[in-house]
Amino acid sequence: MPHGTEIGHFALALAFGLTITQALALFAGARSSSAGMIRLGWQAAIMAFILVVISFAMLTLAFLRSDFSVALVASHSHSLKPWLYKVSGVWGNHEGSLLLWVLILTLFGALMAGQLRRISDGRSTMAYALSIQGMISLAFIGLILFTSNPFLRLTSLPDDGNGLNPILQDPGLAFHPPMLYLGYVGLSVGFAFAVAALIEGRADARWAVLARRWVLLAWAALTAGIALGSWWAYYELGWGGWWFWDPVENASLMPWLVATALIHSLRVVEKRNLFHSWTVLLAILGFGLSLIGTFIVRSGLLTSVHAFTNDPTRGIVILVIIMIAVGIPLMLYAMRAGTLGRDTMAEAPALFSRETALQANNLLLVVTTVTVLTGTLYPLVIEAVNGARISVGPPFFEASVGPLLGLMLFFLPVAPLLAWKQASFSKIWRQIWPMLMITAVLLAIVLMLISGMNAFAIATIGLGIWVMTGVAADLFAVMGLWRQHPTGAWRRLRGIPLPRLGMNLAHLGVAVFTIGVAGVSFFDDEVIKRLQIGDHMTSGDAQFTLTSVAPVIGPNYNATAATVIKTAANGESSEFISEIRTFPVARSQTTEAAIQTGFLGDTYVVFGGGTPEEGFVIHIYEKPFITWIWGGAGLMVIGGIITMLGHPTRRQEA
Amino acid sequence: MICRLISQALMVLIMVMMVSLSGSLFSALPTPAHAILPEEQLTNPADEARARALANELRCLTCQNQTVDDSNSDFAITIRSIIREQITNGKSDDDILNYLRQRYGDYILFSPPFNRMTMVLWLTPIIVLILGLGIIIWTRPRLASAIDDRKIK
Amino acid sequence: MTFRPVFIIPVLVFFLFVGVSLWGLLAITNGNRDTQSIGFSMQGQTIPSVTLPLLKVTDQDEFSLNNWQGQAYAINVWASWCPPCRAEAPAIERLSDHLPVLGINQRDEQENALGFLNTFGDPYTAIGVDRDGRASIEIGVQALPETLIIGPDGTIILHHRGPIFANEMNGVIRDALITLGITP
């Protein structure tokens, strides 16, 4: 279709108009309780989504068909690229990724429209929220149309594209941004609800029930997105490094921390009609940090290996959007937050209660977020103040965030045991002392099996085990075993309410993640040797023999492949093939690692080049329990989704 | 009902994933050329570990936010050999870091030194924690008194 | 409407963030802020002592900074594969009219280096060969080209990162020379 991209462009412009309609009609409709205006608004939201889908599809078609008359395709694609990477190339650049962002924004808008259509209770809140969502959509569509148009054509048709950075030709790129954006953009729904609450002067239990499902979905997606990014970086940018506290990584972590606090805070609003102003603030900050994250990746403000594009002018435009989108709600918050909880009849909880525990959890998460934000921006602040340049890297973040997370992990298993309003220490002690015993015993076993553990390793593993005992304790409670009624225990477990199951899965995920971090941070190993063909080297209790180094031709690269055979202590053998690839079009080189993934960790073999005369360099890394890092994240995602699915849809069930 | 089925299906999925991960998955996935060469390494493992740790604390000044240990650039390679030479000559970690700091400033250190300029940074967690606790405590009692006021009315 | 001052804190912190970011971005767009610069130089410190093999024979027996105590001189770090080094060659020539310029040839092949000097001229009193880049790091050099001006007592009067053009000659170089009592 020669005019495909023009259609895409036109569809986007129409969508712009529709989101304006959506925002205005819903706002007016909610204010004047006009059912007709509200209907117009949510219909506009659905139409806007359909149009953005068309627009996105046109851009994707242009990439798939290698239509190099489109400037974006010419600069970021190539005819020889495999189709998956042509598609992922759509969002592997600034303009296309903004269109993906808008696609997901309007998707959530359409889903919210669907809910608005169905519900009878809380319609005005929902209408305001969808209106705010429309405003965000229109801001981003406007940003694309006026500053970052992906549909621009070239006047002369090049023979072929400039290809894509070969490091980005990886399944990780295909899935990481969409998942991450689902999370970032999903938080916009929570944000919209928060602004709606400020407009209506009400953030009560009904509001919280409406909002929490959306936030759970966004949180789960964000967890998955960050985990995918970390996994991708593990293979792409480091040799076993999975987190570097790079500004872009921090930019994704901060909304996640706030979203975690938000889910827990919403629960308190739902259940006890307290913490209204905290929760609304968290919801605004969550999406605010998502926007700031987008901003940092594109503006060139901070140096990063991950930076998408370094365009300070675009950065200023995005900053202006952020100033309006976050500044106005925060000013509204300053003026009206005091009214949010005025109708509550809830009594103040005792100091020893679940509310306080959740409050403490929120506080710690917020402190961690502020710490990460300060660390990320501090070099900039210092430079603004006196021109000096300093670096704030992993040592700072590990030293400051570590203890905070440790504190949270310490309290995590205790909180679900505490009763609302007033908890009794003697009651929970019955459950805590077995948890402590089991943790101590298991930790002692670990200490006996593994030598040379330092205090940090012991603490981290201990905390992971401790959280696991907490999950077991709660499941025991569900089964009624604490009250010693073994009959029917299994039935009770099978009938576990989904939110409780989800919570325990997510908390289990945290524990698994913690142990994964301990394993790979304290017990990893690296051996580097120069080998001739036929030589061998040892890593762990296995022997690795270099059997061949041979040329390989790929679809858009030439490579040299080294084959290493591992013979384990039990005689099992496995083959590792690691390549150094040269991409003639992009004129760059990448090294492909060969990874053996197992439940107990990874073995990671990398070919470092060389010649027959001087020998070939082979690196072998042992990464114990690294799979638990992503396994733990996966459990968290599943826990979040299960909780979302089982979440009450009406206030009465909360 | 459907929700329960979905959740049970997800549980099965987790089990399948765990089982399959415990097998062997081979993949060829991209990484940049690895930085350390065997010849660079020191023979004494403790010294070599020190050298790697130090290199991980230093910023590669000709790269985009990478450590000297990670980077392939000429600058990083030379810094690494300087580190190893100085370790072999008996210099302490502080000596080596100061040597580089004297020439390149605090920017080359990924762990900012604790001084008047960076005090706020290092103390951020404590400051914010105390501030947060303060705000929570300050905004708490009013709730109880607001209820009391209403009850009195 | 109950208004409580504590709720202003988030807005204030937010606008602080916006302010800092805006400063940073405007500074980049105005060209005042080079995100690549490390913001530090050895200016004010004493030049470390460095001895290197000579690139070629001159009237100097050796390349050693020890021999230059009591006089002012300049050090220019360059390589044949470095394009800005070619561009600044005329400026270095002019600099050598005012005080002796020592060259440090970094990470280069001898033939390429000599070829460079043939094409662009050789203003250097002596040229030391820094094969692996260590000597450059010893004197705090990060990239190429860099030029240092050293006073008679060994203090680094000027440490300039990057090439030298008319701007620098009329600016920082001129100032440094005046400090040394040399009329440019």
C-alpha cells in the first residue's frame, strides 16, 4: 500500500481529535452528571484506540515490508533483518517507541471505557479518571504529531536501510519495551484515579476498590518488564551483570517501588478507609516517575549505556509535559489533600497493628525511592551548584538501598500475621517462634554445606529463608493448622481466596529473588584461559575442552564460532558454542555467549577471540542461583495477576 | 470459578517452568567482547580479586557509564594494568584510588567520597526516614481528635 | 476546605527536580555543558616525573621531565591516528615559538608518527614514546589531544583537554604565557 504511512499518520491525527473529545466530554459529563456526555466520552476513547491500532499497524507494515521511503525505516531497519527484529525495530527507536506508548495508553483508555460502560456504582469517579487518561493520551499523541513523527517520508529512496544496532537484534528487545510500557502506562490509570479523587474530594473504599485492579495489572507488567530488561542486560551488556544502577535502570525501578507501596496502601484504604492522602500521593508519584523515566532515557541529561536518544530539545518538550501533567495534580494535592479523609469514621489504629506495619512498609519503600532518585540526580545537582563532577554508582546504591530492603524483608513475613486495628504480640508469637526456629535451622544447614560465607551473604540468605517461612506460616493459617484442625486442611487450602494466594506467591517470589541475588552476588566465579584446540580448563568440578574454532555465516553477519565441550563430574557432557559476530552493514561486532541454564544456576561460556598461533581466549563463568532472580520476579508477576483476577469488583466484597 | 481455573493453570505453568529450567537450555545470545584477557591476570588469586574489585569501582572515562573492569577501551585496559602493577608493588587499595583521584578527580570513583559536598547524598536515607516518620506522627493524632470532635457534636 | 501545609512538600520537591533538569538541559543546548567532560584537571599540581624512550634523535639525549626543572615548557600529547591532533598542528607550531614544547606520542607506530611529523611539521624539542598510554595516565591525560603548560617550579599552570585553536591561543594559552612572564 503506497499510502499506508499516510493513512497511519491520518489515523493518528484523528485519534488526537478523539482524545480531546474524550477528555472534555467525560469531564463535563462527570461534572454535570450527564449520561449522554459520558457516553460520548467513552465511545471516543474506544474509537481513539482503534485508530491508534491502525496507525501502529501501518508503521509496522512499513517496517515489515522494508519500505525505505519512510525515514524511520531507512534509519533503523534493513532488508536482511529477520522479521521479528523488523517488528521490534518499530519500537527500537524514539518515535516508534512513543507510538507504542500511545498504543498502550489508548488501550487502557478503551479498557477503562469498557468498565465505565458496565458499572453502575462510582460512575462519576470512573468518568473523571477516563477523562484524565484522555488528557494524557492527547498530550502524547500531540508530542508525536508535533515533534516526533514516525511517518515522515524521505525525498529520495535509499537502496537499503542503515540496519539496526546488532546488540538490539535480540528476543529481549522484542519483549522488554512492550512489557515495560504496559507497566509504565498502566500506572497512568492509577494516576487518573488519584486526580479524580482530588477533583471529587473523595478517596474512599469504593474508590480504592475501583483503582486497585488496574494498579495490580500495571505492577505485574512493570515487574515483568524490569525483569526482562535485567535478563536482557545480563546477556547483552555485561558478563553476568544483571543490574548496574544505571540511570535508565533506576528510572524503571523507582515507579516500581512506588507502585508496590501503592498496592499495599490501596488495600488499607479498601479495608479500613485510612491513608487516603498517602495513597493518592503515591498514585500521582507512580506515574510521575514513569514519565520522568521516559524523560531521562531520551533527553541526554544523564550518561547511560542504555540511553535511547540524546536530544536535549526533545527533552525540554517532554519536561514541559511532565511539569504540567505532574505539577498541576501536585498543586491540586497541596490544596485539597486535606479533604480526602474527612468523611472517614475509622478509628486510628494502634501502634502494633497491620495498618502500622503497612505504613512502615510504605515509608521504607518511599525512602528507597527517594534515595535512588537522589543518587541518580546528585551528580547533576552538584554540577549545577559548583560545577564539580562526581559519579554515583553501584557502591553507593548497594550500600544505601541494601539495608533498607533488608529491613523490609525482615518485617515482610510479620505483617500478614498482624491483625487490623490492634494486634496482640502473644497471638502472633505462636506463629513467629516456629518461623524463627526453622529459619535458624535451615540457615545453619546452609552454613554447614557452604564454607566461606561473609556476613552479608548470611544475612541475605537468612532473610530469604525467613520470608519463605512467613509464606508457609500464612498458608498454614489458611489451612487452619495453627488452630490444630488437621481435618479439612487440604480442602481449605484448595479453597484459598485468590488474593491471599496471590499475595503469598508474590511474597514467595521476593524470597526466591533474594536468594538468587545472594547466590550470584557472593558465590559466582570466573575462569579465563588461553587455549589451543584440544586443550582444556577446569571450572567448578567440570572440565571444559576447546574442540574447534571455525567460521560461520549468518543471515546478516559473519562469525567465528568456538565449540567447547563440558564434561561434568558425573560424566555428563554438554556442548557450548560461542561466536564472535561481525555485522558488515552496521560495521560492528558482538560476542554471543553460550549459556547452560539450570535450576541451580547458569554456566556461561564466552569466546574471547584469538589466533591459532597465540591461542584462543575462553571465559567460563559460574552464576549460581541466577535463575532464581528471574524466577522470583516471575512468581511476583503471577502473584500479582492472581490477586488482580481475584480482586473484588464491588466494595462489599472487600 | 473461571478465576480459580486460571489460577490453577498458572500454578501448573510455574511447575512446568521450574522443571524445564532444571534441564538444560542452550542459547546463543549476544554480549560485547569480554574485557579481561588471561595475560592481564595476576597469578596470586587474592591480588587478582583485589584488582577486579578495584577496577569495578572505577569509571571508564572514555565510555558511557561503564566500569574500568567492564570496558574494552584503551584507557580502561591501561588503568587495569596500572592497578595490577601497583598491587604487585605493595600499594594499598586507598593508595591506588588516590593515585587516580589525584589525576582525574572524584568523577573516576563510582563510590562518591564522603565530604561536605556529598554528605547530603550519603545521609539521604536517614534524613528522609526521619522526615517521613515525623510527617506520619504529625499527621496521625488529628485523625483521632477529628473523630472525637464529631462524636461530641 | 481543610488546608494543611504539609501537603505542599511534594510540589516543592517536584519543582526542585524540574528546576535542576531544566538547568541541565538548557546548559547542554547552550553548549555550556559538555556531558563528556570530567570536570577536573591537574592544574595547580606539580607535574609528576616521567621518563620515556625517544621517538627520534634530536639534540636531546633523553625524554625526561626531570631535566626541565627551572624552566617553563609545554607538553603536547598526540598521535598520528588522532584527527584533532592534525588540526591543532599549526597552533602547536606557534606555541613552540614562545616556549619549548615536549611531545608525547601515545599508542602509535613509529613510522606513522614520523609520517605525521613529516606532513604536519615537527615543533617538538623532544618526543617521548608512550606505547601503552601509561605515561599519559601518569600526568592525568584522559584523551587526545591534551596540552599542559608547566612553570619553572614544576607547577602545572595550564592543563587543557582537547585541541588548541585560535580561540585557545588567544584565550587560555595566552593567559598562561602571561602568568609565566612570556609575552605572547
